[in-house]
Amino acid sequence: MKEQREGIVEYIWRVFSSMKLGLILLGLVALVSGVGTVFPQANLDPGKAKEVGEIWQTLGFTQIYSTVWFRLLMGLLCINLVVCSIQRFQGIYNRTFALKPPVSVSNVFSKIKAKLAGESEPLKISVQDVLKRNGFKLTINSGDNGWSFIAIKRRLGNWGSLISHISFVVLVIGAILGTTMGFKGFMMSSAGSTVPINSISVSKGRINQDFSVRIYSAEDRFLPNGERDNWYTDMGIIENGTEVLRKTISVNHPLTYRGVTFYQSSFANGASLTVDLKDQKLPIVLQDHGGNYFQAPGTELYLIAAAIKSDPQKPIMLYQVYRGKGVQPVQTGQINAGETIDVQGEYKLTLEANAGFTGLQVKQDPGVMVVWLGCALLLLGLFLSFYWRSMVVLGVFESGQGTEGELTMGTMAGKVTGGVQEEFDRLIHDIQAK
Amino acid sequence: MDQGLQNLETSSFYVMLMAYTLCMFFHWAWIGTKKELMGRFATYLSIVGLVANTAAIILRMIIAGRPPLSNSYEFLLAFIWGIIFVYLFIEYRYKLRSLGAFVMPIAFLILMFIIMSMGPEERIAQAIPPALKSKWLTFHVVTAMFSYGAFATSFGLGIMYLLKIGEEGKGKKSNPHGIISRFPALDIIDELSYKVIGFAFPLLTLCIITGAIWANYAWGTYWSWDPKETWSLITWIIYAAYLHARLMYGWKGKRAAWMTIFGFAAVLFTFFGVNYFLPGLHSYAISQPNILV
Ligand code: HEM
């Protein structure tokens, strides 16, 4: 029974350590990803995704990248990579740090080869000299009938593929951290407002932090030539009533506080107004195109800004007033800066100035550092694999009569021969020159 | 002053167009006639073209006051630059002029695409949305330029390989006077192609990563599976498969050549196909235009 169980374990191990499975999985990932670009995806285009046929939606085609199947595929790929890395570790270690000089000439089997005749000792010194000068690490064995050596250069290159493989697993772990922890939210706030962070709308996750965000100003700045410069939000972080941080952010220049990052993502015009109710004066801010509304306390009246002309000198606002659930406005009109109008005899409204609304993407993603680590490892691995290929030179000296003899030298050319041949020829030339 | 620069930029574009186009014909003439003079002209013209191409890019940079990497026209100019640069390097390093006959047409077709599909208003420097103002974007496109350029060259090598093996496969020992006889030996083409891809693959990876870093600064999402991103990943997987199949199963020669063609088709699809064929580019595609290459 035990035998058979081990057989199964071994079988699974063998399947998962095979590159064939790896290639199949990679192919499937590519295929499924490609299919996902043909169907509108719910996270990018929810409207269109809903129009796709019911079956496809149920099968997950409109959110293909978060289906169990896709995740399973990624999981299998990771297992594959881990198993394969464990399997290959020893071999790579031996090929890098535990190189054994060849025993006999027949071990120098290689496409790139050369034979040098000479005296044992001078040749040995010359080989040592030249290889060391060229950055090789050398191991020499002396026997009765001569000596042999093996030397390696750029030996970290051997680790490239292993590092690339592990890095992919690190990337996937980072992505999992991002989807299972943290949150993603959005806030649209006017200059002058203070927003508790846990009150913003989230599309994913939960907010555990309890600081507040104060928006000092929101600006849509232009360059002298009329082109848009950027959107700027001057914001502060308020913790227990005291401001702990203040910074101006803009698109591509976010702010991070306690793991929460604020990204400037959109901007809308707005206007600040004063509402004069019978017994109180209220400052309010309305967002362009009806982005928000104001319901005067004690009334059924809803006020929105239908359009705002955000000229700093002469702001103008087109407004609409609705009553209750009515779909037709009961009052519409235009209001200029400094002007005061009457709204349905219930309150007075004065347009004070422009006010910007800033749209901030708010995210906490604890996986992002892990993802960057994975990226760095991936680049390191690829760099070592392709730009830092190791080179191994080995040779056997066999003495004939007296101290004279012949050195057979070769190189393990690995995957490409081109540049290696040149480098080898140069080494041989240098050794001979001595 | 600005108008002067503008005119100079336009002239550079047309000089480049002429040079690359003539260069293509001279390459063909050279492998057809084997007249050394033709080959010389072809090489000189590609250099003239590259200089004009560089000038067009730099002038655009001066006019726009930013890296010229923000709309399809500018990216295509950079793409062509990458193709010709990598090609010229290989021509020089490996004395492989015959490759030009297969690489120049790629540049030519892209130029034709620019001329036919982009009106003058699409070619001038445009204002860019705030999201595109990022130094990561510059890294992103520079790496794309070199890796795509290299993939284009490996595509050319793949075609050469298939033509040559097609000829030799027919049994008649390659006609010593035919066009194919200009090509280097099969395994030299094959290995060169592998080297070029080995150079380009890390760069493609860097391109995708810098794109992710940029997206994370701009939107707080390093990867959102939008079609551009996804297709760049698919391209990446195809080349990764090429490398692995070669290493493990010794996929060389014919199969490898087909893979280079396949891979470059994916490169082109990532750039053109996604923009023109796929539905549902998502909401921030407006502020994130064709540049996620
Ligand atoms: C996920 C993406 C992957 C990346 C980025 C990657 C990267 C690499 C790189 C850069 C090399 C060196 C290639 C060369 O020197 O030409 C390599 C080799 C290799 N890869 Fe992968 N790989 C991936 C997936 C896989 C998978 C799924 C397997 C399956 C187990 C696998 C197994 C191998 C093996 C066995 C080698 C040979 C190493 C050698 O002999 O030097 N790889 N990989």
C-alpha cells in the first residue's frame, strides 16, 4: 500500500515538475486572457458586460480574470514553477559552486574545443593567469598523469531562470494580497469639505482606518498656452482632530498615508453659494451637471447646478429646482456671481464663487510592494539569463614524454555558440602568447 | 519660429519617408542583381532615413515640450526608429544586409499606414491629458521601441529562414545564383533570431512593468486587464514559450521561425488590433489612449 501511495506522489511530482505542463498552462493562460479581451469585462465596462448573453455571464466570460478557473490555472502554474524550481535547485547549485574538473580528455566533449601542446608547469601557470585575469573562478586538480581544471565566469547567470520562475510566484502572491486585503474606494469632494475616510464609497474591501481628509482646494490649472496643466488638490490628513499631514497632489503624484493612497483621478467644476433660510445662513457647494443636490431643510425643494461657467472673474450658474418627486423642474434660471435670487419663496440663494470638486481614487493595497518585489526579481532573473550568461571552460593536461604534453580545452557553450566561440578563441590566444 | 520648426519637422518626415521607401527598393534590387552599388545605396539610405527619423522625433519633442510619445503617430515614429536601429545594428555587426529586404517593408507598411489612416490633424502635436505626464511613460515607450524593433527584426529573420528552407527542402541544392544564396546558413539565421529575441524579451518585460508602475501612479491600479495590457501579456507568453520550447525540446529551425512570425503578429495586434478590432475599451481609455503598448 505504502509503495503505491509513493508512486502516486511521485507521479504527481513528476507531472508538476515537467515543463510540458508548464507550457500547456502558459498556453491556456494566454488563450483564456485572449478570450477575455473579446468579451466586455464587468470591471472595465459594466454596462456592456450586462448586455452579453445570460449563459456567458453565468459561465464567467464577462469577468474571466476573477473566475475560479482562471485562478486555478494561475495556481497550477505557480505549483508547477515551485516544484520545478525545487527540482532544479541542486543541479544549478552544482553547476555553479561545486564544479568538478574533468577526469579525462573524453570528458571535454564540446563543440568548441582546442588542443595546445607545451610543458606542464608553464602551461598551468599561464592557464591560471589568463583565466583569472578574465574573471574566471578556477578549480584545479592534479593527478599522476597531468592536471585538469574547470573555470566559470559570470556564474550568477546560472541562477537567472530560477529567479525568474520564483519571481512569477511572488507576483501572483502580491496580486492575491491585493485582492484579498485592502480596499478600493472613490470620493468626490468640494474644496472646503472634511470627509471621514470610512464614509467614502468603496467598490471593494472594507475601510478600517478612521482618519479624516480635509480638502483645502481643488484646482483645474492651465498652462500659459492654454493647454491643461494638471488637476491639483491641496489636502490634509486629520487624525483625532489634529492635522498630521498636508500635501498637494495631482494626477501621477499621489499621496500615501498609513497604507492608504489618494490618487487624483478626476475633477469637476462647482460653485459655492449661500442659502438664506428664514432663520439661518448656510454655505453650500454644488457640482456641475447635477453631480450633487441641495435639499433645503424643512422643504421639499431640491436644487441642482445644471451647468456652470467657471470663469474666475464672472462665474455663472444655470440652476434647476425640483419639488418632491416631480420630474419637471419647478424653477430654472441663471444666476451670476454676487446675484441673489428667490427660490419658490422659501429661501434666497446667492452665488459666491467657483469651487472645484476633486475626484480621488482611494486605495489600500498591501500587495503592491510584493508585486514590485516580484517585478524586480523578474527583471533580475531575466537580466542574468540573457545578458549575463555564465561561461564554463575546462581542460585536461596529459603529459607525454617528460614534462611535455598536450592540453585539451573546451567550453560548455550552453545555448548560444556565437559570442562564446570568440571569447574562447581569445582565451586560447592569450594562453598561447605566454 | 514655431512655424519654422513645424515645417522642419514635416520635411524630416518626408525625407524619412522617401529614404526608407527607396531603401526598400534598393534592398530588393540588391538581392536581385547582386550589384554591390545597390547594396551600398540601400545602406546609405537607411542611415539617411534613420537620421531624418531621429530629427523628426527630436523636433517634435522641442515643439511639444515633452517626450514625443503620446499619440499613435508619435509612437509609430518611435516604433519605426526602433526597427531600423536594431536592423542597422545587426547589419553592421553580422554583415547581414540581406535582412534589409525583409525588415524595410515593415517600416514601409507602417509609414503607409500613417499616411493613409492619419490626417494631418492627427499628426500634429496635441495637448495631452494629465495622466500622460509621467516619466514612467517615457521609459515605457523607450523599452517598447527597442523590444518591438528587435521583434520586427526577428520576424524578418524568420521569413528568411522559411524561404531558405523552403528552397532547400525542394531537393535542388540551393541555386548558387538565386536570391536565397545571399542568405547566411540556416543555423546562423536561427541562432541570430534567438539572440535577438533573448535581447528583446527582458526589454518587453521591462516595458510591461514600467507600464504597470505608471498605471499605478496614475490610477492606483497596476494591472486592470484592459485589452492592451492583456495582449501585451499574451505577446510576452508567446515569446516565453518560444524560449522554453527551444531550450527543452530543441525547437529550432522551422518551428522557431514560425514562432517568431507568430510573436510579431501578436506584437502588431497589441498595437493595431486592439485599437481597431476589439470592442469595449473601457472608460479611462479616453484618458489612457493608444499608448499602453
Ligand atoms: C511564468 C513565466 C516564466 C518565465 C518568465 C520563465 C523564464 C525563464 C527563463 C528566462 C529561462 C531561461 C531561458 C533561456 O536561458 O533561454 C527559463 C528556463 C526554463 N524554464 Fe522558465 N519561465 C516561465 C515559466 C516556466 C514554467 C511554467 C516552467 C515549467 C516548469 C518553466 C521551466 C523552465 C525550465 C526547465 C527552464 C530551463 C532552465 C535551464 O536549463 O537553464 N518555466 N525560464
